[in-house]
Amino acid sequence: MSGTRITDQQVSLYMSKRKQHTQEIAAAKAGISVRSARRIERDSQLPSQKPRRYWRSRPDPFVEVWDTEVVPMLASEPRLQAITILRKLQDDHPDQYPDSMRRTLERRISKWRAVSGPAKEVFFPQEHAPGIRALSDFTDMQALGITISGVPFPHRLYHFVFAFSRWEYAQVVEGGESFEALSSGLQNALWQAGGCPREHRTDSLSAAFKNLKEQEDFTTRYEALLDHYGMTGTRNNRGLGHENGSVESSHRYLKEAVDQALMLRGHRDFEDRAAYEALLREVVMRRNRRHAAAFRLEREQLTDLPPRRTTDFAEEEARVTRCSTFTVRGILYSAPSRLIGHRLKVRVYGDRLDCYLSGAMVFSTPRGSHAAHSTRRAIDYRHFIEGLKRKPQAFKGLAFRDDLFPREAYRRTWEQLDARLSQRDACKTMVGLLELAAMDGIEAVLAVRLEAMLGDGDLPDLEALREEFSPRQADHPVIHVQMPATSCYDALLGQGVAA
């Protein structure tokens, strides 16, 4: 066929088949044309015995502009594509270089780059010894389309991998690539693995290394973390993610495994974060079982863990305002109203905030996100129910009103109430619905009921919903206890002495 050299094996096969078949059939069985078959029968040499032809059979269409125009462009900017150069030649020489010459130009440029082009980066394959290197990185999971109770769940994974055995650990991170997330994930991975490697490698994480755009110096904290576990910290060069390839390639395979598990599951919605984390653990454990033999070798070479973990949080101070809110790292959080006016010690973890007053933890709340699509608020509507019951009209113009809705169904219900009822009735009904939602186990069930009502075009009947969902007083049987006479005990004591 055109463009493919005939091999010695094809010639031998053709000559063998030619003894029993016609020229056309033998050529077809050897995968060559009839014209080539006739040439083979006339020639006594095998293809390997003939010198290759290196001269052109057609005139070079770019001979006039190659040295004067094309090569100077490539020399000044070697990354120029052939199609870009062809468009430039078409502009400078109209009707002389049609699009059909693109493949010819691509071959010429490819040959020039191989002979005279700049040197390319060389990739050096590495052999990893057990117990030497582990790698950490974060990877975004938004493309998988995971939802929690129907609400999109933007998050990423902290991913830890041993370079030798490929044993891995993954942890859900809702916020950014913070030091707290790195410290928590790394320590969880090391304690689950049962030992420490000699070297821990990352890319240029701002959580671990001091970069120019960072205000806070995380380097000291990261070095303290490494010293606690007896590890040496290294990182790859900026912009060269392949140098962290052992974990970068694992990102793709882990995401594919999670994606396949979600396909097998039939849907991507989870009741809560714990259910999603359970699926993730199952996927990681299944992948780790394939590396069990290599991990046993790795485990023998790991150094011992320290007697205890080190801190995986940062401490901040925040005062609870009269609005029952406080701010930590640019994110507005809500707090129980009883804490208004108090200054809290806040421990900032990768996934939560633990708030302390006089050394005692008073409450904990999920950590907010600095993502671009986030409102930078982490408001819990339960903290405002009692206040809104006393002042329901304040709900209408509340600055963070939309952050009070725990689910989309509640927001849509408020839109209908606001449009079809008076302000007084709309606010009173919405506050009553939020009060119902705050009961244990009612929020999700009530959201489903509200969705059904909105689908039918009805407004919620607050009293009927209270009757349906409010806890009922249990009927306890009346038990009458008859106290025996004290003389009965004397008789029992007498029996005991006789025994």
C-alpha cells in the first residue's frame, strides 16, 4: 500500500502463496498490490537488500521561502505551529500556498526541529526504594458532579501516595489547600500506614512553602510537622508537575475509580458527607489491596511513629458580635446567641472550627470556603431561630437571609410566600418552617414535603405541618405499686439465718 515499505516477510509470504494461487490472490494474502507483486517477480533482491531512496520525487513547494522566511520564524519562536506559518505565507504570497500543502509543511518543520531545533526536556525514569519517599497533593473533584442531598458538593481530595508500593490515602477537603488540611491528611495517612518515610515530597503548596504571594509564613509550621515525624521535606520545581508524577498520575486513576463506583451505584447524590466518605474509603481500600505485597515490603522499611500526633490546627481569636456572628480568616460564621459579647479561642482545622471559652469547647461548626462561587459565609439557621421567633419581621430584610436556608426547597418556598402573602404572614410562616426544620431528623423530610407542595402550586400550611411533624406525648401506663408490710422482711431474714 502507498507510503508503507514492503518487508522481507511479505515477499516470502507472497512467493510461498504464489506456488498455489494466482498472482492476484497471492498478492492479497501477502497484503501487497498486484503491481508490487509483478515487480517482486522481476526482481531477485529482497527489500532489505536494496538501498533506501532519500531523494525527492516532487519539487519542494517551499524551497523559495524556507531559508528566507520559515526558518527565521522558527528560530525566533520554535513553538510556532505549522498552520500559523502557513497562514502567514498565504497572507504574504496570495494564491501560492493552498491549504493542501499543510501536511508537507508540517513534515518539513518536524524534520527541522529534529535536526536544528532547540533541545527538549529529558525525562529521567526513577527507581524508588521502599520506605524512602511519600508524596502529597490536592486534586479537585468538582468534575464528578457529586451532590449532598441534591446540593452540589464542591470539594477536593488530599491525596497521599508511597512512591514504591503505590499505597495511598485520600481525605475529603471542603476548603482550600490550607496547612490544616495538609497536616490533618498527612498525619492520618502516616498513622494509618503505621510508619513514616524518610522523605515527604509536594509541589509548591502555599500550605507548606513560603511563596511570594502569601502573607502568612507557613514554612516554620511545616518544618515543625516534618521534624515531629522525622521526615525531610522536598518539592518539585514550579510548573513542572511531572516531577510529582507518582501522585499526579494516581490522581487520574483514583478519580476514574471513584467515577466508576458512582456509575455502578446509579446516581451521584449522597444523604450526607459521611456516606460519600464511606464510598471513598471503600474505593481506596480496594485499590490498596492490589498493592498489598509491595506495601508489606514498604512497611518494613518505614521508621517508627512518634508517641503522639502533633497539632493540625491554627488558633485564632474572634469576638461574637451582637448579630450573633464572628469572623475568622475573612469568613462570617454564626454562633449561639448566648455567646454574644464573648471573645472565643477558635481552633481552625481543615474541615471545622472548634470554639473555646475559658478553656471549654462551647460549640463546633464546619469550616467555610474561600472558593470563588462561595458567599464566604457559614451560617447555621439554628442559631437564629429563637431570636426570629420574637422578631419574625426581621427575616424579610436580613443581610444574610439567603444563607439561612438549609436546602433549595426552603429558598423556593420563601419566594412563593413572599410573592403571595403579606410580609407579616410570609415571615411568620417561614420562621415557623425553619423552626420545624431544626428538629432532629426533620430537615430533609420537610424539604421533600415542601417540594411536593410547590409542585402542586400550594403554599405550606404551618399548623398542619406542626401537627404532622411535632413530637407527640407518649401515653405511659399508670402503675400502682403496693408496698408490703415491714414484718415480711423479718420473715425473710429468719429464713436467711436458718439457711
